[in-house]
Amino acid sequence: MKGLVVKSTGKLYQVKTEQNQIIACTLKGIIRLEQRKSTNPIAVGDTIEYDAEHCITNIYPRKNYIIRKSINLSKQTHILASNLDQVLLIASLHSPKTSLGFIDRFLITAEAYQIPIQIIFNKKDLLSPEEEEMCQQIQKMYETIGYPCFIISTLNAQDINQIKNELTNKITLIAGHSGVGKSTLINAIEPTLNLKTNVISNTHLKGMHTTTFVELHALSFGGSIIDSPGIQELGLVKIAKEELKNYFKEFKTISNQCKFNNCMHINEPHCGVIKAVSINQISKIRYQSYLGILNGDETNWNEWELK
């Protein structure tokens, strides 16, 4: 029997059957052993087969997935969700501030698995005039590369309708740091879900987890969203240093101007990318992000000042 995994709680999986019923399933040990490099061998979004005892016996091949390093187990990975049409990455400049390093690593992950991604800058209503101007500059930087961006407030009906249009008839992962307003945004999009929300920690100005488990929700206007717990860090997985340049969109059209086919865009002579950075054809911030990730910098650097 075939079904769709709509919620994962670690040991139990909620599965939507072909008869649109929700059943609880467990996992055969052999599948767990085969997927031992991942902390979650079954991910929300997976299509699976289960037997009469509601035990998962097979996982169908995934068309894509978003993956990261496990927080506590550096040699293992964790799949956020699979079989996606797109990702909405929720960011904020205000309580808490999302780092550009985090955004760039998420974009790289989506590029690696060819998943379209859009960036939503939330909490527009809390921004000072200076912060709003800065946010518009960041929006321009990413849109110039080819990533659609929206600056929104969950209190603005027009903003919410715009996001609903982007979600219609698609399977979308909603991701971002804790506290950026994912649950509040989802409640504004689909009020019947009534997801739990929480306040920001005044001590550290960081978000507090409200979503505990990854869960897929059907939308009344068509499509589905996958709500995920807040992510504090995003370590890249299975991307070799030689491949990293391929996941920076703005490098692709310029790299053919490099003298060497294997140019890493670091200090090679006659590098088209380095020249493009020097004349502001490529953002210096994005280029510094590339160098930082290339050198193994996993910190969530917070440089928002455009130069």
C-alpha cells in the first residue's frame, strides 16, 4: 500500500493514504540501517509503501530534498523535506536578524538540488526607515542574481495575498531561523491551522522554537506547505570545494571569461569573476561569502552593510 509522509516525530510517521486517511506508521529496521548516514531515513514529503501492520517497507526515489548537517552528529545528515516544488526562505532584519551567511548557504543547498527558492523578508512593520532601506538593497542584490524576494508584513492583507499566489498548487517548504515569523505567516495564509506562535527571547534576541516537528499541511486554495522547526545553523553537505562555484548563480555567466577552465576564482590570473567583482558587476558581499564558505567558515556572519 502506498502513502505520503505528512509528519515525522522521530519514531512514528503520520502517513496520508491513497484513501486520504491519516495513519501512524513505524519503520522497518532494514531501512534504518540502509539510511544510517542520515538521522531521519524517512522525511516529510516522501512517498512510501507500508504493509498491513502499518510498517514502512519501501521508500520511493526522491526527486529532490533539502539536507543539512546534523546539529549534534557532525558526520551525519538530516533531511528537512523531500519532493519539493519550491522553498520559501523566511528572513528578518529585526528581532532576530537573519545572517547573510545563512541565506547564502540555504541558496547553495537549493541550487545543488535544483529547487526553486524565494526569499521572504518578514516584519516590515517593525523596520526603521534605515532598516527598510537596507532591506531593499539586500532585496535588489538577490533579485539581480535571479532570486525572487518579497518584503512583507503578516499584518498586511495585500502582502499575504501575494504570498498565497506564490504557494498555490505547489508543495513548498517554509524554512528559516527561529523567531522570524514562520508560524505567524502560515497562520495568516491559512488561519484554520492555528499554529502555535511564541515571543522573542529578550535576553538574546533570538527566536524560540514553536514548531517541534516537520509537518505537511494542505492549503484550502490548493497546494501544500511543509512547516519546519527553526534552523539556527545550516552546514553544507556533499558539496566539494571544486563544485561550490557552480552554485553561485552570478558566477556562471562570467566564468567563461576566466583564462583557466578549472579557475576557483580566488587569486588566479585573468579571472573573469574577480574582475567582475572589482567593477561591481558581482556583489562584493556575495563574493566574500563564497570565499568564506570555501575556507570552511560555518559562522552565521551578519554583515548587512552594502559596500
